[in-house]
Amino acid sequence: MKDTELLAEFASSSNEDVLEVINSLPYAYYRADKEGKVVAASRAMLSIMGYAEVDEIIGVLIADQYVDPIGRDLFLKKLDENENGVENYEAELRNYKGEGIWVSTSAHYVRNKNGNITGVEGLVRDISGERELLREIATERNLFELVAQKINYAIGIHDVDGRHVYSNDLMKETIGLDMNTSEINNEASIYSVINPAFTEDGQRLDSILLSGEPVDNVELVIEADGEKKYYIVSKVLLENFGRQYICSIMNDDSENRKQNAQVIQNSKLAALGELSAGVAHELNQPLNVIKLAIANLRARGDRADQTYIQKKLAMIDKQVDRSSQIINQLRSFGRTLDDKNCEGDLVVAVQSTLLMFGQLLRDNNITVKTTYQAASIPVSCDELKLEQMCLNLLSNSRDAIEARRAHSSPDESSAMRIEISVSTDSNQAVLTVKDTGTGIESTLLGKVLEPFITTKEVGKGTGLGLSVSQGFVAKAGGTIELENWAGGALATVKLPILEQK
């Protein structure tokens, strides 16, 4: 909504109603009468103009505040020319102390019931800082260097032979470039004078760019001085007077990665808490079998022959292996993800997830049907990430089924199910999870993969599960699609099949 449209909504309200709303806005608000005297102002307006109390600004003649004597006349002329009001009109004013400040104003005329003009009201923003930057840029001899130093990106330029041309301070600090070394002055390759941790990846990306391939937002993991850092790197080819240069742009993404990793780990830990009941049930079964086998051996006593003893011991051994598998799976799922691993088996991931989550589904009287086209389908995504994605999809299906069951007849309630299929299509692996739940609201279908968007009621879900899963899949070069079918929701995940070496 434009500022003038926002003001139009306020126009029919009283001053008190208006101020109650706009005092919480980031913009400053004022209203002036027909002569240009201030009759109302927000707290933000007082701050911009340097007044402490509302009474101090009431009655101030706006025309007297313009540095340009005809500034107010020019402003009103703009209003006359635009019946819908003025958007972002820039002018220099004097504040209460007589200091010059630049403001951007969006305003329109206030009219009475007869359509006659009774005054002007507007939203004002202090743009003094922006104007100062523009003035600095305008007077700076080297525009590029000024901008490069102002923005929070490491920027460097070298020619195609590696000779250094320019680096902003952040780039020098990032790659450990010392401009006072004799090598840099003797036009040696920049890769011979920077931190060696950046050399191999830098030269590799240069080669890719020079081969004609784009280098856009490439993720690099750099380990230097015992610390792991994450960077997003782009490179572009520049031409000047017939010579080619490579411009490198780097952004330190380490803090963002740490925060994302923490979100993912918290999501996993929350899932582990929910899985604990199902895992306990899964472990009880082999323990009961072991206990029964031992009781049988004790009952036989000396009468037990070797065949019987070996049979019972084999049974115990099998159940110990089963318990160990469940525990190891749980421990593996709970560990922190390793960004270096990008291989996993989609079939194994589904089976491992069902090993942990299957009992919870059975406890909720949900039938699970699985179809696997092959015993193994390797894909270019870490297996733990695949398991977390599968768990998020199954958990959402379970919750949707429970929501539908609450309003279903007993017969319909007992028929709830989840159908899981893993197959291949050309060079892609395809996972589908189809449930008989409530489905997804049409208004959320296009947003449900975004962070903090949830279809669950308050207190049941963070809205991060699908977003995290989308991040895993997208990074691996795949897609997640969500849609409704006649009986519920259908999730389709496609991932590139891992090329066999």
C-alpha cells in the first residue's frame, strides 16, 4: 500500500484515532491546517524535528522550516498537480536547533465533507544519512572503490593471469592479502601471496568462469587456523580496453550457517523426544523375547540338550542385534549433520525412519503401506538429512490424519493410512508420501514450504519441518511438491540419482 493510500484511510478518522495508529509506525506523521501550521504530530515527527513535547511543534509554520524559501510553494504545486497526493517528495528543512535535515514526504490534501481543502497531512522519513552518502559518492574520485568499501562484501579484482588489481579492506582481511609484500609489487599471481586455504578453490572457480560457465553463489567451506568458515562466492568476467579481469565477490555466511544448523538440530532433538515412546516400545519387544528365552532355558535346566540351547541362544542373539540396530539408528539420527557428506540411500532412509517412527504410527492406528522399486536407490543427499525429511513428512501426515479422525465416524477413522513409494524416473529418485488426512488449505499450498508457516493449531509445530526439508532437497538439486488429492495430501520429492563411480 502506498503512503498516500494509507493516509487516505486515516483521513476520515479523528486526530486521536489517527495518532493512536501512526505513533507505532516507523514513519513520522504530521497534519497542517490550510495556512500550513502544524495541528497534529506523532512522536516520531517530534524526534525528527528536534522537539521534546507536542505543544512545542503545534502552531509551527511549515513554510518557515524550508531551507529553500520557495520550498513550501513547490511542495504545494506538486500536490495540486497530483490529485492522489505526492509520494516521496524530498526537501531540506531546518529542525528546532536550526540544523539542516533532509526528509522524504508522502502527503495529500485533507478535505471537508464539501470537498474543500482544509489542510495537508503526510508521512515523513529522515533521509539525511542517505543524502550524505550520495553527496560523498558524488564527490569521490573513484565511485567503485567507495561503494566497494561501504558494502559488507569482500570484493577483489585480478586479471586473467592472476595479477592483483584491486581489493577492498574486507577482501584483504578475509584472504590474508598483504599489499606491502614484494611479490604483489612484482606482479606475481595473487594466489601466491594469500592464505593458502583459499588458493585451490579460487583457481578452480577462475577456471570455471574462463571456460564460459557461470560462477554464481557457490558455497565454499574453508578451514584455516583450526576454524571452519563458510563463504558464498560469485565471480564475473569484466572487460576494459580489450583486457579481461575477474571480479570476485565473497560473503561470509558462517554465522548464518551456525544459526541454520542450530535450528535443524533443535528440530531433530524435538523429533527425538517424540520418537522416544515408539523406540521404547520397539525395544520392549526384543527384550521380552530374550527374557522368555532365558526363562525357558532355566525351566529345562539339565534336561536341555545342545540343540535346544543353541536354538534359544540364536534367538537371543537375533534380538540383541535388533535392539542394537534400533539404538544405533537413534544415536545416528541425533548427531550433528556433516556438511561434507552428500550421499545417501533413499530406500534405506525411509526404512530407517519407519524403524524409529513406525511404532508411533501403529499406536495411532495408522496403516503404513510401502512400495520400493529397488532395494537401493542412492541419491546426492546426506542420509541423515533424508531421514529427517522423511520424518517431517510422516509426522505431518500423522498429525493431519489425527485432525481428520477427530471429526470422522468410527468406520472411517479405522481406515486411515499412509502410502509410501520410492521409485526412479529417468535420472531422478522419486519419493511420494500420500495420506488420508485433512489435506492442505488452498491458501497455504503455495506457502507451506516457507519458514514458520504451519497448518497445525497454535502450540503444535514450529512451521520449520518442511522448510528445513526444502533446504536439504534444494541444496541437493531436487524439489519438493505438495498437493491435495481426493482423500488427503500428497508430497512428492525428487532427487538426482547419485552417479556410480
